Amino acid sequence: MSQIEELHRVQLQTLQVVTNICDKYDIKYMLIGGTLLGAIRHDGFIPWDDDVDLGMTRENYDKFATVAPVEFQHNHYFMQTADTDPNFAFSYMKILDTNTYIEEKNNVNDARKGIFIDIFPFDKVPRQPEIRQAVYNRFKIADTAILLRLGYNVIKTPFRKDPKDKSLDLFMSVAKLKERRENIMRLYNHEPFHHYKNYASQYAYDKEVLSQRELTELTKHKFENLEVAIPKHYDKILTRMYGDYMELPPEKNRVAKHIDVVIIDGKHVE
């Protein structure tokens, strides 16, 4: 199997484990982003895509974060968050297969590594664009500071700090920044608002702001050999994100964007 095929095989196994946990504990999730696009356009992975993205309301995300470590005690998965891995800078979680190792393109860091799927929390946001922007700016300031302090780099350079140079004071200051960022994201979750934001989205701000209906009204859809949850209003969501989403991109753009090195059970996969 090719590297992308092996990657997809492991990710699909991880997705099955995650969705089984969600079903067991009645945790609502859905495919988002390129993974949702793949489900609709390809009935599975976009052939050249190398990641898997799920979304959950904050309430469901917190519930999953509570039960997953218990479920993972006797298998080879690890729930990687800003709390469980001090070197992990992001505001969402990754579920890692610990029998694997990867290196990502344009993302040098000291966080634990393995083939993963991403799970993103969606938090409530107010309607007013100016308030949304002000809160998002505060989030980005904290987020960027965390990335810089933990030594996340596009490429490895001689100026990048070695892990042994990291002090307790550094990790304590980063922990405070992580707490501040988390509080910003959760700011409006007890308000009677009806729109939700994926703060960690790679897309422009409004492209991944979902209404309550878009986020919570779900249906089942084929994804490779699985049946998984997707939003009922996928057409509206995908059109907002991608325009004519059924049209394939130019062939030159059909390349894996994230993963460079893949090792499974101690063997390099080319």
C-alpha cells in the first residue's frame, strides 16, 4: 500500500474507535471540513487528503474528553490536548495511534506524534461582527503566544530551542496562556446564542461559523466502510466553505498537505 493508503487505513481504524465511544456515551459528533467534503463527494476520504476532522459542541467535546482516556487505558490510543501533553500548543484535541509515528510538513514541534484524527470544539459566539472579531483577536493573541513559546516552527532552524532548554517557568507561563485561551473560547457558552464557531478553523472566520441547526441536526452517511454522522445541512455548509464543492480542484492541487514521514509498527511507509 502507498503512504496515503496506509495513512487512511490507520485513520479509519481510529475513526471507528472514536465513533464507537461516541455511540456508547451518546456523544454527538459530525464530520467537518475536508472530511465532510470527502464523505459527500467521494463516500470516504478525498484520495489525496491526509487528515480527518470531527466537530462537536463544547458540551459534547468536554464529555468525550472525560470518557476517552478511560476507554483508551487498554489500547494504543492517546488523547492529546493542551493539558495531556505540555508540548502540545493547539486548542483542540488529536487522537493519536501510539503504534505509529509521523512528521508533518511545515510544522516542527516537540509534541507527541503519531497518526491522528482531529476533534474540534464549537463554542457559542454572539451575532455582532465587531464583538466576534474582538474576541477572536484576543484568542489569536494567546494562541500565537503559545505556539511561539513552545517552539512551533515552519521549518527546523539552528535558532530553534532544543527541548532540554525548556524550563519549568516556561511551561508555567504557557499553562496560564492556555487557560486564558480556553476561557476566551468558552466565554459565551452559557448565553442563549444560536451560532457556534470553530476557533481553530483554518478557514476564514465566517466560513466555519455554524447555526445551531447546522451543528446539531445530524444524519448518517457512508464514509468508506463506516456509517458516520454528518450535518443534515451539509450542502449549505460546504457551499459556504468551498463554493461548487462537487467540482474537483486542478490536478496540481491534488496533493497531501500535512504528512511527510510515516512510520507504522516501526517500519517506514513510503
